[in-house]
Amino acid sequence: MMNLALDSAEKAYRAWSKQTTVTQRAELLSTVAALHNARSGELASIAHREMGKPLDEAVAEVEFSASIYSYYAANAHKFLADEPVELIEGEGAAFIRRQPIGVLLGIMPWNYPYYQVARFAAPNLALGNTIVLKHAPQCPDSAAALQRIFTDAGYPEGCYVNVRATNDEVAGAIADPRLQGVSFTGSERGGAQVAETAGRNLKKVVLELGGSDPFLVLSSDDLDATVQAAVDARFENTGQACNAGKRFIVAEDIYEEFLGRFTKMVLAKTGELAPLSSVAAAERLEEQVQRAVDEGATLVCEGRREGAYFPPGVLTGVAPDSPSAAEELFGPVATVYRAGSEAEAVELANNTPYGLGSYVFTTDPEQAMRVADRIEAGMVFINGVGLEGPELPFGGIKRSGFGRELGRSGIDEFANKKLIRRGTPS
């Protein structure tokens, strides 16, 4: 099946990249956006059934995905316009022209089955690349529904190809000369394997991997609102988000008050949250939490794991140098730290192998910018959660991966930024 998918995408690329205009490609993206909105209920129900996402969150995901397609439809002309280069010396002119590079493979996870595809597919279809999309095995119906959308929108056969594939077939595709690049969102282990294969075959790769995002609370003039923001940052999608706030680092003078209110609000979610994506995921989280407790941490929660359900909880007393401190908890458990100073808060924030996103809450604007500058992450959000947008580049550093999606950066990752230099005829 992978071989047929690559063949179809390569054949489509020859015409798609050369015989369509930016305007035509933008119009198709607008249709994809409209179909997402028109089918939001259907798409949300599929995601709810396949991976347990609450219906309201699933609808919001579909609508955000639609906004991404609309964004690239509206901005494709601007992003793909020739970029003049000012010459230091000599006559003539020079400019950068962004052109597609060919067939791309997207390897996507289960936790955001529509959004993950949108941020990869939208900019690259606007550019003129063609897409082979391998979705997570947990999401066959979500994947099929997306294929129908692209087909119904009027995309030529082969421009967007949904495929099921084994790990060996994926490795073979990355090595295949018909493929020019790969975008992977998922685990560190999977990302390392993809990057290794891509590197051996000199293929461009974008990786968006795990995260253990710090949420710094340095001061607040409305602690209830700050606590609510912290809860929102941790528990979207039942805590199964790579860029969720996971480690809450609180200034010493408000630590006890924050912890009390935060814990109360977390425990109030007991019984309200959806199960995790699988029993295996809940078992892994249970093992991680138990290991932290065995190392000296304290867990506050009500209830225990039942199948794929894991009760929301709060961990305190995790030693920064313990093995548990370096792990990502992918589920509804928050870790809270006390920081005696701004410097200690930043040190705790950076004490992680990950570097995806981060949050800084403070009433001091100068402190906010000072701390944001020192945090080792691809993204910093100040005094707010849920501030992501189609126009804002998304990605990380360290073991959270490399490359960017969304915004202008997203259309540049798999573009041939071709230099064209004109001299003066002699």
C-alpha cells in the first residue's frame, strides 16, 4: 500500500506543482476549511469514539483546524511572493523564490487527529508539495474522514493520500527516492528512528516530540484566575498534550496558597475527565507516578486507576535531580515545585531534557520578558493559556525536536528557497 501511495503522490506532484497557481491551491484550501466546519459534528464524534476526546474539545479542534486551512489560503500569495535580496555590489537583481520539493510523508499521532494533520498539510499543499499521510493506528476513521474531505474538496488524486503502514514500510518510504521529506509528531523514540533513517538518506525532517512544559507562577493579582489558567493548561485533552503545562513552579511567598487552591480544583475534576487513550497509557502513567512516590514524592488524588481511567492528581516533593523529574507525565497528573527566587524558578524550568513550550505568570512586565528570554524552550506564553494561533510558529528545542509548523515558518520547512540572481547582459 505504501508503494502505491508514493507512486500516486509522485505522479500527482508533476502536474500539481507545475500546472496549478497559488490562487487555485488557495481556493482548494478554503474549501477544505469550509468542509471541516460543515462536518464538525461528524468529525468530533469520530474523535470522541476513537480516542475518548470530549465532544466540546473535539469540536474546538476541528474548528481550529479549519482556521489553519483558512489562514494559509488567505496568506499563500504573501508567503510565496518573491523575496528581493539587496545586493552588496554589482548590477542586476537577486531574489528568493519559494518552490515545492516533492512528495512528503506525514506521520501523525492520535491525540489531535485533525489539528496535527492541518498544520502539516495546509502549508505544504499551498506550496505545491503532495502529501502521503500515515495516521496513528488508533484513528482509522478520523484518517478516512480527512481523506474524504480532501477528495470532496476537489483535490486531484494523489495530492493527499491516506495510508496505513507498518514501521518497516515507513522506514522504506523514507529511504525511497520518490520521497523528499518527512514530518513526524510523536514519541522521542519514534522521532529518533525517523531522524536516523532520514539522515542516512539525506531527507529533510521536522520533528515535534514530547514536552514537559514549565508553568511559572512568580506573582499574581488574581490568584483564582491564575490557578484556573494552570488547571486549563494541564487538563486539556485529559492531560494528553505535548505542550500542556506539566511542571508548576511557584514563587515561595504564594506557594502554599497556590497549592491549596490548585489541588482543590484538580480534585474537583475527579470523575469528570475522560479515560486516557488506552489501558497501556494509563498503566504507564501509573508506573511513573508510583516511581516518583517511591523516590519520596507525595501524591494527592482521589480514587485509583480503573482500566484506561486515571484520576487527576497533584505530585509534590519531586526532587529536581530524581529520574522522575526528567520524565514527561502524559496524563492528568501535575507536578508542583516551590521556587525561592526568580533564578531558582528559571533553573527548575530549564531542568528538563525537553524544550517545547512554557508559561510565565507575573504582574511585573519586565520580569516577564527577562524570564521569557532565559527559558530554554521553543515557545513562551506570558499571562495566558490557549494563546496558540495559525499565525504563531509551533515547535521546540532539545529533545522536543526541531523545525517549526504554522505561521510563515511552517511554509518554509519543505520549500526550495531558490536563489535567482540576474546580472547585466554584456
